[in-house]
Amino acid sequence: MDEKEIEGVIVKPLKKIPDERGCIYHMLRNDDPVFEKFGEIYFSVVYPGVIKGWHLHEKMTLNYTIIQGMIKLVLYDDRENSPTKGNLMELFIGEENYCLVKIPPRIWNGFKGVGNKPAIVANCATLPHDPNEIKRISPVTDKIPYDWGLKHG
């Protein structure tokens, strides 16, 4: 799949600092240019082969980092006046590609655990969770032109 850009989405490589005691995983600082504001930090565990999605936040910006395992993160832009309307982004992020992905409001997103161990997704959101602010649809839908199946080659 060709990776297309989506307006407002930022992918930023992050540092891991290993030593004989373990490892430090950098994520986000309040003096980082991508930082907006703090609302809540939470962690989501996804098992290999499981899909969590699709969901969209009306007001919240997401800042995802995967501290264990790997996920396939898929983003879809169906914002009415967006210059990237209709674009999909597929990213493989986690231990093998340690980065921060900033997802602005109104972008559909979902992720699938890939590999052979659970993935831990950290999200530093700009707002506390509000069930009235999120929309959810099934990972299998005609609304988003994406097939979650394994792609060979």
C-alpha cells in the first residue's frame, strides 16, 4: 500500500536509551513543538491479530507511542474540507519503529496487533476521555476502504 500523507498527522522518531540497567523510552515533553496540552495519559494493550478500531475523536488530539510489541496503525481522513480527504495512512510502529504519531481530531483511526506478543499503546491525549466525544464503527465497514488482512508482498 502506498503511504499517503494526511494533513495534521505528524510522525516523529523517538529515542530509546538502553544501558545495563534497562531502557528509557522518550515520548513527549511540554517543550516539544508537537505538544499541545495535557488531558490524560492511558495505555491500551492489544493482542496479536486483534483489531481495535475504527474510532474518531471530535475534539481530542491523540499522541500514540508503542512501548512494547508492534502495531499496524491505520488512519483515514474523511474530513469534508480537508485537502487530504480520502487518504489512508498505514504505519507499522513499535519496538522496531519507535516513534510518536500525532493524530488530530476527526481522523478515523484503528490499530491491529502484529507480531507474536501483546503491544502496549501509550496515548498522551489533549483531553480527558469523554464517551460523548468519540465515534466508533466496526473494523469491517464500507465507510473506510481498508482491508485489515495480512498482505503478502
